[in-house]
Amino acid sequence: MAGFITSDGAVYLARLATQRVLPPAQYWLTLTRSVPAPFLSTEELDEIDAPDYARAPIAADGLSWAASGTTVANTVEVLWGVPGADWGDVQGWALLDSPQGGSVLYGGDLGITWTIGAGMQPVMAPGQLNLSITVSSWALEI
Amino acid sequence: MTYTPPTLDTFGYLTEDGANYLLGIMVGNESCVDRYYLALSAVVPTVHNSAEDLEEPQAADYARLPGTAAIDWMAYGGAVFNDVDLTFTATSDWGQVRGWALLDSPAGGRVLFAGFFAEPVELVAGAVTYPRGSLAVAMSVMDWAISPEGT
């Protein structure tokens, strides 16, 4: 289930590396009904719009992620709420820096259509969320 | 000697250690360094290189460029570039260099970013300046990957 950093995510990493921003205490993972594009703003995300839906938090605390080479993976469960009603089908996901609004840092395709009915709490188990960087993708000009 | 680096004919890249570094900052596993250190190398660094793999000039007056605080690097869009002039001052000949690296330490350390010159550069006594904006790292958003597995 391939994913990608977004244009806002690239800006964000550049700003992190130059101390223009500090990482937030936590990130927020959302489920989307369609696969997000790399250049989407949060307003363009096709998030679940059920009244009881909310993005799921994951901490950026040095404990919730483990590094292996050029990849980091979650070491804790990412839990959404328990749907009180059907949330419908989702096909994509996005990682953001805010529980509402914010910037879309990464996005991806679930690779399946995930049908979430009432009472079916979505969970991402430890090790299932992998953030990787392809090192050959950077270009530098002098 | 004042050497002005050419534009658009040398290239660089994020290394494996650099990727690990950026992800580490992002998820809170480490902090952004206060300073980056610019090194020159007789060989072109690869994305897999450690500091020991670099062939830095052996001249007694050579040292990695100090004072490249993280804040001296500017983020513009998805790119990072030097926001100040970066100048090496040699009092002896340093020989030929083909590459450069940005590290997190004045000695040893990790190679975070690296690059090569399109043509080898012969460094003789004098100043070598990389003007503001002449070192730029651009990110290609389409080639990065993140995936939730098993969902």
C-alpha cells in the first residue's frame, strides 16, 4: 500500500531541518473515502464526515516510533473512535499535524476498500504504519 | 583565490543517515542539530557513506566549515539552501576535491547530505566561498514513500 509525502510534507521536513518549526507533540491520522493526491490541502481531503468521526492521534514523543534504516514505524496502536453509525467506505489515509485543519504531511492508498460499519473500531496495529524516505529522490544543485 | 561554484552543474542528495535523521526529528526520536558542518572530499560521497568514508583534505589548515548553524539554512518550499555565505579559507593547497558533505559534527559524525561537483575542483591557497543560495537541497515529493501495512 504505497504512500507518498505531500508537497506540504516536504516543506515541513525542510523547515524541521532548519529549525523553522518544532515537531508537534503528536500527529493525527485520518481515513479518507478517496485516495489523497500529493498536493492536497486539508480542505480537499475527502475525510469521513460522520458526526462521531475524529482523526486518530499518534504521539511524536520518541516512544511511539521505532527507526530501522530509513524507515520509522509506529510502536503503539493508532485507535480511532468506535463508530456509532456506519462510517462507510474508505480507500485512503493521510497524516496531519492537527486534529482539525492543519497540513497534510503524508498520504496514501489503503490498497483496499475498507468498509467501516457501526461498532467497528478502526485500529492500526504497531508496525503497520511505516514512514520511509527514498534517499535517491533528493537532488542538490550548487 | 576566490572560487565561485558553478550553478546547475553539480548535484547532491540526502543520505541514508540523513533520511534517518529527518524522520527521527519528525517523530520525536531526536532533535534537530544546532549546527551543520560542511566538509569537502576527494571522493564523491555515496548515500551509504559514513564520515570515515569521506576523503577530506589532509592539509593541516583544513577543517570542516564551522558556523553553519541550522538556522543558517533556509527552507523555501520543499527545498533547503544556505542562507549565508559559506567560506573556507586555505593557507595551503588542499588538493583536488570532487564532492562535499554536510555532517552533524566537526569530526566524525553522520553524513546527512552530500553532493558532487560536475568537474573536480583544485583548491589552492585562498578563499573558497559558497554564496548564499548556492547550496540547495530540493525534495521530490513523488519519490518518498509511506505505507500502512496490513490494513
